[in-house]
Amino acid sequence: MFISAARRSIIKHRYCDGPPDLDLEIVAPESTSRDYRVKSQEYEAFGIREYWIVDPQAEIVEAAALDADGVYRPLPIVEGRIASTVIPGWFLKPEWLWTDPPRNPIEVLRELKVI
């Protein structure tokens, strides 16, 4: 999960006093239905601004952001990447996760302009 610096006051010693700005789930074979359906509905109701799902079995990455009505709308894949609306400048290229051999992490960080 991600909580912006502007909302760090919700982080308490043993809990968060409010929803994170972004939640990312890695789908496990035994939780596919829960991750795709139940959690999406719960997170939308809780007001989590973005919900990302990484499904290693299906080699799929999906992301959605709350619209003005508080309903999740899919984030588009543009030029092979999904850009966050919550974390400025952050994006993910799903291909990074499924290449064989795996991408060099340093190359990925350079592309993200982290280094």
C-alpha cells in the first residue's frame, strides 16, 4: 500500500486511521475471485484512490482509479505502461514482470528516473 506524505498523519503506531491512497495486490491462485471482485468492491467503498492487481499466473497487470463519483475506472495502458494518478511520475510496464530473463532492476529504475 502507499500513503502520500500529505496524509501521513493517518499512520498510527499499530494501524492506519483511514484508507491508503493506493493498494497493490499480488493474486494468489487460491484468492483470485477475492482479489478481482470482493477486494475491488471493498476498496472502492473504503475510498482507496487506486487499486492495482498483479496476477502472476495469468501474467496480467490491471489498475483502476476512483472517478469523481467514487467508482473505479480502469487506468489505460499507454505506450506499454500504466501510469499512476496517485504517485506522480510512477508507472509500471507489465512487460517488466514477465520477461525471460528478468529485466535488470537498474535499467527499470533508470527508466522510472529514480536513478
